[in-house]
Amino acid sequence: MRISKKKSLLRFWCKLLAALLLFPILSYPLSLCTDHILRNGYLNAYEDKLRILAQTEGRKTMFVGGSSVLFGLSAEQYEALSGEKTVNMGLNAGPYDVYLSSIEPYIGEGDTVILALEFEAYGSEWYKMDQTYLDLAH
């Protein structure tokens, strides 16, 4: 028995349509199971950092900056050396005014905020930086 080209083409389109319709339905439960794996995304990481900052009680030191802070600073080691609770708020990139405004509600009396600017804030093309970089760098 030979299947005609029309029937095989129709089957192909039906399978494709079924796959496209079922993919979102099946991928949602999968995303619930893998959410803990995917929490390393940029925005999720910052949400996690803000949650840790909100849960840190008492006097604390907050390091704010870009990738140099994110990858170059160990909050645990600083905490062990200084004896102060420490939160690393470093991210890969972004405007510092957003960083500072997002942590402002968590800054308490006696807290220390250390702002570590990225190298470009001090670069030879400083005149191309926005006003936030210039104010912070100088």
C-alpha cells in the first residue's frame, strides 16, 4: 500500500502543528523543575542578591560594582577578615544609579557601601560617559 504525497504532507503538517501546540504546554512543567538550575540568569541573580541583602540584619558592608566585584571579591573572605556581615552586590554590567537606588532601602545606620567603579569610568574617553559615571568617578 502506497501513501500518496498529499497524505504524507498532511501528516507532516499535522505533526508539526501538534508539536508547536504541545511544546508550551509541556515546557512549563519542565521549567518549574529546572528553575533552580536557571536561577543564574542576570536578573534572577540580582533578585537573589537583593533578597540576601534584605535578610542580612545588623551592621553590614555592601560591595557595589560591575564584573570586577562580581568575580574578583569574596564576601566570605572579607567577612572573615573584618568580622562584618558582607554582601557582594556585583553584576556584570549596568548603570550604577540603578544599583545604588535598588540597595538604598536596605542601607541602615552604620552600614558601609563600597562602590568599585569599572575601569571605563576612569578611561581616556571620560567625556563620552554619562553624568552618573562622571559624578561617581570624580
